[in-house]
Amino acid sequence: SLASTLLVLLLAFPAAYALSIRPVKKWTDVLFFFLSTKMLPLVAGLLPIYLFAKNTGLLDNIWLLVVLHTSMNLPIAVWMMQSFLAEVPVAVIEAAHLDGARLPTVLARVVAPIAAPGIAATALICFIFSWNEMLFARVLTGVVAETAPVFLTGFITSQGLFLAKVCAASLVISLPVLAAGFAAQDKLVQGLSLGAVK
């Protein structure tokens, strides 16, 4: 979840910058394309991905899940960050360019601090989506790359459901998400209300 969230942020931030602050031609079509990729049911792509993983020896490999989670969360991250970066004042970016700052410097030292609440909100949502994803993890993993939701299903056995163990394990598994939410609480509130009418 951490690796896929970092990859999503690294890929979505420049894409959102290109779609909001320096808009490309037909940027609305690009945003629709990003969002349309989320409309495909995950089950529809399960068999080809499983066959690919089996033929390449990537079954039960954590890095396959990282790539899959990154590709699943990237469209929603670009969509969210585009709306957050649209609130960044263009005059500040132009002033940085006039001072001789190159694009990577502008992104890292000017745009990122201003859009930090939106980036934090996007990161938290992507982390939660990745942490809770179960379909691909259940089919593509076994023992080595087993994720938390797949671990929880291990308590359902032929002897019945061990409810006390499921409750204890689910509480422990939910702690990282709760900790991340509390750590980013102030940024999250600012980020979710960044594009709101004041």
C-alpha cells in the first residue's frame, strides 16, 4: 500500500499539473479517459492478469500487487489532484519561472507546498483503496504476498467462523489506516475543502 501510494503520487502530480496549471489541448477528454478506466469492472480483467502472472512467474509476488494497485488508483488520483492544483495561483508559478526556476524546482518547492493538503487527501484515499483491495490479492497471492484482507478470510474455515479472532485481527488491521487518518487530519480537512465555495 505504501509503495503503490508513493508511485501514484509521483505519477499523478506531474499529470495533474499538466491538466490544471499548464492545460494541454482537449484536457477534458483526457480527464474523461482517466475516469473511464475506473468504469471497467475488476472481474473483467482478472483472467488476463492471472494468466499473465502465471506465465511470467509473478504469482504470489508483492510487486505485481504494487503495479496493479498503482494502475487502479492512478486515475482517481489524477482526477482529484487536478482539482486541487487548479486552485494554485498561476502568478506564483510565473514568478518562480521569472526567477529562473526550472519545472522540477517549481513542482517541488512552489506547487507541492501550496497543494500539500490536496496531496495528503489524495494519498490517504489511495492508501485506503490499496489497503482494502481484496479481489486481486485473493486470486494472485498465496502465502508470501498475502495482504491484510486475505489474511482475515483465513479465519473462515470448515469448522466455522472464529468471530473473536476476526474481530481482534480486523481491529489490528484497521490501525494503520486510522493512524494515517489521524496524522493527516488537519491536512485532510483542508484538502477536502480546498475546492469548496468559501
